[in-house]
Amino acid sequence: MATVQTLDNIRVSLERYLGKKILLKANKGRKQIVTKKGILEKVYPSVFVVKLDDEGNGYTRVSYSYSDLLTSNVKLQVFKDQNKLHVS
């Protein structure tokens, strides 16, 4: 079981990437995986917010909990510069 300290460690590690461009892969269930590019906008005590690049789907921002990262329902990759991904 994940402890509060584990989730806090995830939050602290995400704070380093505030304002950075990321690639987000989210498992939506039934083998549906959504891949989006965006910017890590905010980090809150329980959730983090990503501002999406593509606004054609009606959503400009999405939020996920740190437990989503812990359970691998959401995966993040950070762009090292504008075009190259840095796996963290």
C-alpha cells in the first residue's frame, strides 16, 4: 500500500518539471490509451494539472492524482528541449 510519504515524494519530483513540456499517456480503460502533449502547469497536494497543447477535443486542462502515476494509469515523459523526450 502506498504511504502518504510515497505520494509526497512523487509530488516533489514533479515540482522540478513545472512549466516543462511533457508527453502524457493515460489509460482510460478497456485498452484505450490516450496520448497528449502539454505543459505541467500546477502541482497541488493531491493532484497535478497539465495544460494540453491540442484544444480540438474540448479540454484545455486535465488533472490526475499522484496515485495514478504510482499505479501506472498515467505515465509522463518530460521533453529535454522542445523536440526531444527525456525519460524520467
